[in-house]
Amino acid sequence: MWFKTRVGLYNLGEPLEIRAIQAQAGHWMLAAQLRNGPEGTGRSLFGKINLSGPWFHLAKFREHTDVQEEIGRALEHIAAAAQSGAAVCDLTQVGHPDAWEKEWVQVAWPRHG
């Protein structure tokens, strides 16, 4: 499924895990992790390393009274898209644009309709 976000497009296959994470003080995010590679811990020349699939940021939220409910609605939106077999899950209006860090460039998606 493709995920259309405020910062771009991700084409993510399965197995895929989506989680709500308290990223930093005052911010939450929905992040997807691909779970199709090796997982565990290992060692390298630089010490212990964790092996896991890559993470993708889908939406970011500011901390406020109803943030948990807002994240729940976003997860329901993703679940509905997955159940319907949608090719694209549009998350461009999910979360808060000002919750993204400065290094993330937000896309000015054209409005349709």
C-alpha cells in the first residue's frame, strides 16, 4: 500500500507494523516498521547493534488533551484503507503540520475536487 503523507509517498509492503510513539517531549508520531528482515542484536567492529526493519514516519502530532483520541482516529483511517484494499492511504490531513521537525520538507499537495 502507498502512504501519502505531509512529507511524501511511501510504498510499504508486508509484513508491516504501525505504532504510535511518543517521539519527544510534546510530540507523538505514527510510524511504520517493515518486519520482513532479520531482527535481533549483533556485534560489529563498533560494538553492539540492533537489527530491525526500517522505520517510516507517517504522521506527527502535538501533545494536547485529546491527542490519544486523534491518534486512534488516524489508526482507524489506516485500518479502513487496509481492509478495503485501497492502493493509497491518504494521511495528508492527519496530525499537525507544525509537529514535524524543520528538516522535513512538507509537500504542497494540489487540492482535487
